Amino acid sequence: MIIPSIDLMDGRAVQLRQGKEFVLDGGDPFERLDEFSVAGEVAVVDLDAAMGKGSNTATIRELVRRAPCRVGGGIRDVDSALAWLDAGATHVVIGTAASVEFCSQLPRDRVIAAVDAEGGTVVVEGWQTKTEHGVIDRIAELAPFVGGFLLTQVEYEGGMSGWNEDLVAEAVEAAGSVRITAAGGITSAEDVARLDHLGVDAQVGMALYTNRLSLGEAVGAPLVKAIDGRLWPTVVCEEEGHAIGLVWSTRESLEAAVRERRGIYWSRSRDSLWIKGETSGATQELIRVELDCDRDALRFIVRQHGSGFCHTGTPGCWPTPFTLSALSDLIDQRGREAPEGSGTAKLMGDPELLASKLREETEELIQALQADLPKGGVLEGGVRDANDAGSTDDGAT
């Protein structure tokens, strides 16, 4: 699996070579997040904080609000780590501060220990300081206390010149069941596939920013066992995870879908690309692509537009439960179609009036529930009389 990387300096996405030499300005980090998040979790690294030269806290807070991100760089106290988790980071990546004592104070499954290696030795403080700790020993020591490792081969970082497979294999053995993400020198789809075969994720920056490797190629790199040599079954799901259809993908269609962030598949009957909604208008915005555990099937998470996925005009090819996202879509549709001057149009066009109406309706619902509820009783579903909740004989609450 690929983990695209957004390294931040002074609010910009950048790429450095070996953590020292500036190579390129990668542009607006929010545009990069929009591009990369289709692959799933994105690594966000605060280089300024890692090097003690400032921070990009405000930018990163907005990034983690928009998409799943693991956050690292300069996190050197427990309170800061917890603050990032509370802010929505999927994981925190701890480097310089990583120790048994530190990591044991955090939720294990959300902690990734960064083991930055130069010549087999751990380096810290933004790769500026060499320690006496061996990489493999450090991994073995921390494995019981973390949910993952980020193994960066500093001498290969940003060079796009390959990586030390022997070191990665040793690290996998030392980590046991704890998953490793490798970084440094990963350049091709073959690199991503090889790492995945070892059970290792690939964190990639420079190759993506320079277009040596496309994101679509990287996402599809681990795929195996194609049907007829080129087809993979693809389950299409709406945002809340409910399956709405089964289609087929090829490497060509997958790369097009990732590049354009649309529902693009392969039509077996026409033997060509099928851009969902191109004629019907029922287009799909691609949110995320996932591979199954055997790497022989895909799942597309999409935002469906128009009448629905199925050719019959229904939301999906299987019965689809009514969800909050479906309710939201219905409300949006009613707002768009409301006649001018109607009550619906007035509500949708005036946020204060809408909020007032929602409060009014909510209060009426509460009153109706209370009217049907005996004092101290419980309705079906476990709703208790709010006025009686927590009361005791002496009136204390």
C-alpha cells in the first residue's frame, strides 16, 4: 500500500534530499491532499517543527480535518501527541521522543515510531543528530508499545535511487506483527509491489512530485491474479460503506480514475473505458480506492450524483438502506428544486431562519416524547425522561 507524503516548510509542500538539500516546491498542501487522499491515509510531516525552526500547526489542523492523515515532525511531548490525536490525526509519528516510557502513555494502535536510519544507526532531530542506537535494536525495543514503524533510509531519501531491501527485511523480522512503512528511495511501481509483498507500506514523496511514479500506478502496483490477465472485480460503495454495485477495473481504468478522481471502470461488453455518468449524468466523485487483503479485488468509495448508480434509476444494484448521506442529498435536492418564494426556498436561503425552525421542531419532538413518557419511565429504545434523568430521592443530581 502507498502512503503519499506531504512535507511542510513555511506552509508549502516541499521535497528535500536527505533532509538537507532543497529540491522542489510542491505547491499548495491542500491541493496535494486533494490529489493524494484518494489513496487513503496521507503522511503529513512538519519539517520546520522537526528541525526546531517553527511549525505549521494551523495548516496541519486543517489538513487533518479534510482527510485521514498521520502527523509527524517535532512531536516531543505526550500532550502534543494527544492534542494531534484529538484534532483528528489517524496516527501520530514520534521520532526523537520515541521511547518505551513515552509511547506507553499513548494509545498503542495510533502511535507510529519513526526509526530514521543512516548507515544502520538511528538519527534524530530532523536527521541532524546521530545516536548510538542501532535501527534493528530500536525496533525490537519499541515493538510492544507501538502500532507501527516508519523506517526512513536517510541516505536514499529524495534520491530516487533505490532502497536497501536487506535492512527492510531485517526490520520486518524485528517488528513481528507490527506493520512497517518504508521511506527513502522508493521510485517505481515495482518498488511499491515488492514492499507490499514483504508486508510493508511505501511512503512516497519525491517520485510522485516529479511524476516518476503516478499515484494510479502506485495504488494498483500490489494487484495480483487478474482475471483474463487484466481485469479485477471492483465493488463500488457509497460514502458510508454500503455496496451499490459490482464492476470491473484494469490498470488503465484505475489510473484514469485516480488521475481524474471519477468513477471510471472497464466495460467488458465494449472492451473500453467506461466513464460512469458520461451519458446519463449520474456521475461519481471518487473519494478513495482500497485493495482487499489478497490484493486481487478493489473497492471504490464514491460520492454518487444524479439518479443513482443502477441503470434502473435506483441508488444501487442491491437494496440500499436509507442513510444520513442519503438524507443530506435529499435535503440538498429539495432545496435546489424548491419554487421561488416557497417556504422551503425561504428556509434554505436564510441560515438564521433555518436554525430557528430546527430548534422549534426539535423542541416539539422533545415535548411529544415527554408527553408519552411516564415519570421516570423509559420509552422503547431506551429514551429516558430528561427531566427525571439522574435524580435521586434527596433531589441531588
